[in-house]
Amino acid sequence: MGSCRRRCKREMFKFAQYLYRLVTGTLHADSVEDELELSAVRHRPEGLEQLEALTRFNRKELQILYRGFKNECPSGVVNEDTFKDIYSQFFPQGDASKYAHFLFNAFDTNKDGSVSFEDFVMGLSILLRGSVQEKLNWAFNLYDINKDGYITKEEMLDIMKAIYDMMGKCTYPLVKDDTPRQHVELFFQKMDKNKDGVVTIDEFIDCCQNDENIMRSMQLFENVI
């Protein structure tokens, strides 16, 4: 399973690069417009000053990000089907739709069924330039499917199954049907320190910060840009 995990990390790194390059198609253009072009889109993002304050991107980076985002999404928002189509390109050997659904929900912070430029750039800022604490908070939100502030064993299993479905044929040796559940049992036992059947944000962060493998994976996105 070590080779599968390494492959998964490589693919996630490639996807992180793609996320950035997807919305920065004009990164190497000869010139960058001084202001955001907002007139042609249905959804208008917040002002640059506000996004600068809320993210770790500077004004020029936000301009470039927005131009690329608008080129890919003229309406100013990304729906779940489009997000799934993009994500599936990186995992053709498996079914990435379920994991993409969970990931889309993590980006869709206001739960309106679409990811706006603000949603996207806020999430991207955390994944690429956030602190370890911020990245772990974001990861907890991904696992907390029903957003009740706790991760249950069933939620963790849903995510784990989605990851195995996404990896598909790249897993070698081929995994057994009960492998995701076995992994969840081990992870959950380690995280649920008070044995109350749920994992809190504090338990999640404490466990992750004391796991060298997880902490190394947190550095995965830091060299993307």
C-alpha cells in the first residue's frame, strides 16, 4: 500500500498544480490588466482590497487568478458537475466523482451549490499558503460531511471509500473490499482519544500534529507556487 499512497500524493500534487494553473492561464502573458474585468460576468467578486486582506495573495496574483477563473468559468461560478469533470481528468483509472463531491462541498463554504471566485481563492490560499493549523482545519471540514462539528466513523469511512474508488486500478496489490474499513478502524482508534465515538477538531489536530506522515503531507502544497 506504500506505493499506492505515494501515487496518490503525486496525483494530489498534480491536481494542486492544475488548480493553480487552471486559473492562471495568463500567468506568463506579456501584460496583466491593472484592474479586474467584472462587466462580463454574472457573479462579481468582492473588491481586491478585501480579498487581499482575507487571503495570502497579493493584488497582482488576485488579478491573474481572476482572469484565469473568468476564462474557465464565464458565469463567475463553478458548479459541481464541472468540478467533477475537472477532477476526474487526474484519476482516469478510477471513479473520482464521490471524492470530488466531498471536495466541492469543502470549497462551497456558503452551501449554495456553486463555488464562486471568493470561495475558490479562499480555499486555494489555505491549501497553498496557509499555516499547518489552517490546513488541518480545512481537512477537518472536508471529513466533517454533515458539518456538525464532529467526525464520525461513518463519515471517515465514506471519505476513505471515495479515495479508494478514486485511486482505482493504481492500487497494488489490489485492495480487499474491507480494506477501507480496516484503515478507518485504525485511524479512528488513534484519533478518538476519549472513546466517545466521535472525533472533535481538537482531537483531529492533536493526532495529526503528532503524526510524521501527516505532517509531511501537509507540506505537499507548499511548493506548488
